Amino acid sequence: MKNRKINYFRNTLLLGLVLITSVNCDGDMSDETLATYPKTAEIFTDTPVGMGTNFYFPYGPDANNPVGSKFSAWSVDTDVSYKGNASMRFDVPNSNDPQGNYAGGILRVDGAGRNLTDFDALTFWAKASQGVTIGEIGFGEDFYPDKYITTMRNISLGTAWTKYIIPIPNASKLLQEKGMFRYSAGTQGTNGAGYTFWIDELKFEKLGTILPLQASIMLVNDSDPDIPVIRSTFVGVTSLVSNLRAKFNMPNGSNQSVSISPAFLNFTSSNPSVATVNDAGVVTPIAAGTATITATFNGQQATGSLVINCSGAFVSAPVPTRNSANVLSVFSDTYTNVPVTYYNGFWTPGSSTGSADFSVNGNNVLNYTTFNYVGIAFANPTLNATAMTHVHFNLYIPNSVPSNFDFLISIEDWGPNQIDNGGDDTRQQIFVRRSQVQPNGWVTIEAPLTLANRNNIGLIIMENINGSSLSNFYMDNIYFYR
């Protein structure tokens, strides 16, 4: 289950600043002092502490997960506790639960945020109904602006109560934090079967035995964090510095990594005349050339970098001219697109394909990175292309075309049962050879539809075949037509 989502509840709370002033004998004003926010450490002991009345917000659906989390997954359990009389209970649903196929959400202070500068960790005790791995647990997510999200991933829970520690990357920044807790738990490790886990004594602490080590950006390989990520782009097409991790030496002597938000880092561009980077890690190319984005964490150089190769102004794909009455559009700004479940199917194991989609002057472009294969799905509902006779794609390969380029497009009809691999699927394959493409320019790929049945199209699959090493390309104007 992808642990990403659209947040439905984005409420901005306006906090008044109480100014304490004094007047000296000459009538001059002294320094103004901002109000101090609560330094409450506890989030949940036997009950939520200082959270207000409206504090739990489950994750809603998003493009990768149209079902979303189960809204009733969180509750207070008065029968199970590590200490005291109650704990927080999380019922992770079966993967086919129509009310939500995973459990996830946040605990957000309903009111003024907290001053967490006196603490160095979020701690809690947890156990589960069986041995499981929880995808994400952390803090700092409040749905707006989510500035200081910190997350520990793949937390192993057993059936006995165990204490867990999530380091705070830089507590001096957390002067008014409202995001006390976040979690996301699916059933990848249980073959789709639901389970329950409990958390108790959730609070912030000052342990004094956590040592910050080094951070990394654009992390691709844990064993070699210095590998630079090279991104080909154009003027005005922004990129985000991503895959940010910070490593800490923990009280038990082990090293632990957490995912951190850009606000904990300081970014630098080697060539600001080519590309600038702001405090949120957003990189903006402004001229043709090359720039390298690096970062520091608590004054220490982070490993990893993002190399921006800007080719100058972007040239959009040819604008389609076919009559919209004769088109079923999958992805195009010229036509109204049909419902698409996702443009980048997250398939494991094996898929490495990422997305760095961008928009230039209102023109949206799909950008597939670290490509090996990817799927565009129409599961809700499947696509009825019975009246269509052809399919159309615009493809752009930046920099150079690999000498071993061999590209396959497959169109799958899922049959009357509308189920992938349901026993009645049919498939058409379209081979794209090296002679059909060129670097740094749009090419048009068109082919007749030969599927005998095409009223339940569920997938368009694109993949490298025969050892092809294509890793980065753009697509636009994907549509069926007659």
C-alpha cells in the first residue's frame, strides 16, 4: 500500500501573538516577547493529553489509493494497556475492506501548538496481535504546512510491549508544533490479512543520549549514499530535493535512520545563475547549464546531491488536432481525460520507476524516472474503447537514446469480470524500436488497435525489454481515437 494520500482537513489556525511590553523612564519600548506555547510532553497516557476535542484525522484517498485509510481504525482501548488503564488501539483492516484498505492518520493539537525545544525524542510503548511491520510512525504532520515531518519506517512489532524511540532531528525549530503523531500501516507483510496493534505512553522526552550523525539527500542506495542523482530539466520546471534521511546514534548504541522534511536542512546551489533552491528544497532552473544542489544538517555536510542539467526553454509536445468526439483521452491537456486510477502503478517486487511529472505554462507532462516498467490503470471503471480504432502517444527522450533501446507498450483488456489476471484477460503489444525515436525531441507513436475485445481495458503497461537501459523519458497526449 502506498503510504501517500490527499489530506481532506487543511484548516489554518490563526494564533494571536501576545506582546509583553514595558516602558522605561524615557518612554522607550523594550524588546517585544512572543507568547510561549505549552511544553506539554504527554500525547497519550490513559487518554489523549492536551489535544483538544477534534484531534484525530485519518488519511483520505489519493491518486495511488482511491480507497484510502479506514476511518474507524483508531480507538481508545480500556482493556489493554502497558501502564495505567488504557492504550491507543489501531485495527488495520484486510486489504479488501471496502471502508479502507489500510490504517493511517494523524493526531493534531486542536488549538495552539506546543514548544518541543526541550525534548530530543518521541517515545512510546507498542505491541501487536502478531509479529508485524508497521510502515510509518512519526510526528510533525499537521496537514498544513507539514513543515517538520519526521518518520521512522518499517517498525517491527512483536506481541510483547516494547519501547520505541524516534529522534527529533533539530528540536530548536519546533517552537509551535501541532503534529504530535502520524502513522500508516498496511498488510503487505500479512498477505492482506488485518491485525491489531496498540500504542501507550506516547510522549516527548529529553533522553540526553541521542547523538546526531549525518544526513543524506536524494538517497538511492543505502550502501553508497554519495551517489548523485542527475536530473535533466528545463527552465521553470521545478524539482524537489527528496529522499531525505538523518542518522542518529541511539541510547542502546545502535544507529537509526529517520526520514526528515527539507526544513531540517540548509540547501546550497553550486550555480545559482542556473538553478536556485529554497528552504523547502524546491529547485528552480532559470537558465541553461549545470548546477549541483547539496545540503548541510546541523552544520555538517550531508551526503548525496542533485545535479540539475538544464537544457533551456521547454518545447511542448505537438498539440493534438483530432475532433474530441473521436477521442478517448488518457492524458492530455487538449481533451477531457477519462477516469484514471493511477499513472504510475506501484508494483513490488521489481518496479523501480519513479515519477517527476511537471508542468510548463499550463502544459502537464508525465516524467518517468529510474524506469524499468510502469502501468497506467483504469480500474474504476475499466475503459470502454470499443468504438476506437487506434492509440496515440507522444514520447520525448532527453539527452540521448540508449544504444540498446527497446520499448514495449502493452494494452490489457481485463474481460467481463474486470479483474486483472482474472482468467479472461487479453493483451495487445506495440513494439517501439530505436529507429523510431530521437533524443531531445518529441516523437509520435501510433498503432491500430487489434484487441478483439476492448470494452474493459484496465492497463497500459510500458517497459524496457531485451536489456534496454532507458531510464528517463517524458510522455504526453496519450489517447485512443477513431
